[in-house]
Amino acid sequence: MDAMTFVLFGATGDLAKRKIYPALYNLYIDNKLPEGFSVFGLGRREISNEDFQASVRDSLHKFSRRLGIGDRLESFLSSFRYSALNVNNVEDYSTLLSAVQERENELKIPENRMFYLSVAPEYFGTIAQNINQSGLGTVKGWRRLIIEKPFGHDLESARALHESLEQSFAEEEIYRIDHYLGKPMVQNLEVLGFANPVLQALWTNRYIANVQITANELVGVEDRAGYFDTAGTIRDMFQNHMLQILMMVTMHLPKRSTPEEVRMKKRDIVASLRPIAKDEVINHVIRGQYSAGELNQSPVPGYLDENGIEAGSRNDTYVAAKVWIDTPFWSEVPFYIRTGKRTHEKSTRIVVEFKEPLKMSSDAEEEAAPNLLTIEINPMESITLQLNTKSAGSDGKLEPIHMHFSSNSKNAPEAYENLIHDAMLGDSTFFAHWDEVELSWKWIQPVLEAFKEDIIPLHLYPAGTNGPEAAHQLLAEDGNQWW
Ligand code: BG6
């Protein structure tokens, strides 16, 4: 891997502490950082290098799964420097440039610079522009920009954000993190597809009856009311994470593919999503909000009683949808997608339900359970295939059994580790590319409008339950059920 300088905007922020430093440290422990590696943390406040290193040390103690390795911790921290920077002030970037160059000379490393923007998206454009204007972005090696969602609030703002970045960085230099794409089991979907002819052969509308994607959460709005009450689950989870899983599970890759091939395949999928007109949203999408309920036998407040939520808010904390992909492979297969906060479980999973092309028996008594392929993504990582057999004790009756594989994921890399490592290698396979982001916003825009104009019902569901009844009806009307 190339030696590089890692320039982190928002170095004193929550994401840096919880995710970015632990990810860098874990990569370091696994010898996955380059020999010449230097970090510049940036923030508004003036703090010394020592205090900055102490706060990184502190966050590793809290959030790294790899601690207790004292000596290496200190040598890791010695790569960290801090600079105060006002994102609007070009001169601050020039001062930073001198410091970065000095360090590059000291370490004898080339001008490879990774800029990580762990700040609110309204600063993306300004920062990118100032990186360029100050000369910080003029390099003899490579330069890359990592950004985090939200990439816009709707189609128009996403395009405006993209345009502001595009003036300073080329698409190949931009790495948009969707942390679901860093989850090992989501990454595994790529391999499952191309490395298993059995699955490849079955992965079409000929054999698949429906596909279900669930991301249930136990947590509520937490302390993020300011952001969440205007975003809602539709933007916070559905437009990005859920549609990314949908793309990953439906693209057909014949072999291990290049990032460019993956980008094209994903683009084709979102481009083929059957549009839902605003007045049809009511038939395809269920919008929900949690009311007061119970979790682990303790009462929890409803969404409207959470801190910072606007009185009478009609914001969505739950979305379920029925989606179609109009390609020869997938036409007529319903994709059911649901995600919600304050449900009864934390669980992210994909279930593929297979058809029954030849009815096994004309005997009405002999009901066979469907073949199901269940891919658990979080908190467990496993793959289970449900088959029917008969056992000695079952009097010849059919019984569903489960072939089960679960990975020993205790020390598996976390999403951010995988993604930062890929970006360092210049591999954009598991990042959100602009094409798919734009098409996702385009597809979802009528849904956003239907929500905003309040032309579809808002179904309440008690906290700690399995979502609104209407989400179950959505499948029942097709003769299906959530698995
Ligand atoms: C984030 C959302 O992107 O994903 C949060 O902003 C959500 O609201 C989180 O809780 C869920 O992530 P995970 O990895 O816990 O499923």
C-alpha cells in the first residue's frame, strides 16, 4: 500500500472518536497501514498535538476492540498531529499545507493525500474548493476524498451537493461511505453470487418467489432529533442502506469484478426500479411512527415525546415498501423492504423465498414449507437454507430442516475498517457511486413528496413491536408473509 497522509476534517467529532480512530488502530494492529503514514486531525479549537493524541488514546480505550496492546498504541499515536482550521479560511489551508509538506519530507513519503470529511455536508463544497485553492490538493501522487451521508435531502439538493464537489474533485477521487457496504456479510453478497454456480443458476425470477430485506432497530431517535426529525427513516435508512442492499443482492456478477463493473451493474439495477408515481405511493409504501411502548419490560416513550421532536411531528420512523425491478432477471419478483426504529429486535437480514415449481403432492395435508435462504447481516452473520426432509420419527411427514453456516465474527473487521482500507487502496467497489446515488434519489422523490404532502397514512406502532399492522397487510395482499 502507498505511503500517505490522512487529513481528517472533524477530528474532535463523535464519528472520528467512535469509528475512525478505532478503525485506523485496528488496521495498524493488523499491519494494514502503510509504512509511511501520517495523520493530520483538524478542528476549530486550538489544541496541542499532545492533547489531541491523548483524546485519540481515550477514544481507543472506549471504542477499539483491539486494546491492551500498549507499546504499539504509543507508536500508532506518534503519527498523529493536530492543526486548528477554520473551514472557510483559505489561509488556514495554506498553513496546513506547509505542515503536511514538512511531515512528508521528514518521513520521506510521496504526496499521496487522503482527505476525510467527517463534517456536516453543507461544508463539503467549501472544503473541497479550499483544498484546491490552497494547493493542498495539488499533489505529485494521488488524492482522494472520503465523505459520509447524508448526500443531500432530496434529488435537487443531492445534485447541488454533487455539483459543488465536482468542481474540485473527479468522481474517481470521491469515496462516498455507506457503512452498510462495509459490513462483511453485505460484502460477501458479491462473492456468494459469482462463486456459487448453484446460487447463480437459481438467482432469477424463474425460481425466486420474493425477496425480503429487513433492517429492524431497537434504538429510537436517541439524541439526534435535530437531524432525524427532518430526515425520517426514508432518508436515514431507506434511500441509502436499504437500496444499497437491494443492489448488492440483485446484481449478477459472472466473476470477481472490477469496481467499474460493479458500478455499472448497480447503476443498472436502480435504473430499472419500477417508478412509483406520487399518487401510487399509497399502494406500495407503508409509513409508520412509534408510539409509547415497552422494551425489555421497561416503558419507553413514543416518538412525539422524545427530546427535541417537534410537537405533532408526522415524521416517519418506519418504512416498508414493495418494489419491482424491471429486468429480464427480476421482472414479476416482488422485493419487500422494511426498516424501522424501536422495533422488538436488532436485526438486519435478507430472506430469499423460492418458488414451488412442481407442487410436491396433490394431497392438501402435505403442505411443504418454502425453501428459504436467509442471510443474517447484523448482529449475527450467518447463512441458512431451509429445506424439507422426513425423519425417522416423523411418520414420513415433511419437516423443515436448516443447513446453517455462521461465521466466527468476533474478530472480523468492522465496516469502517474495511471501507477505509479499501479507500487507501483506491478500490471503490464498496462505495456509493454518484450514478446510483442520483438514481436512488430520483426514484424515491415521489415518495418524499407523498410523505411531505401527507397524502398517505401515518401508521402508529407501539415501541417494542414488529412494526405497524399495515406492513404485514402489504405482503398478505400478495399471499405472502414476512419471514
Ligand atoms: C445510520 C443511521 O446510518 O445507521 C442510524 O443514521 C441507524 O439512524 C444506523 O441507527 C444503523 O446502523 P447499524 O450498523 O447499527 O445497523
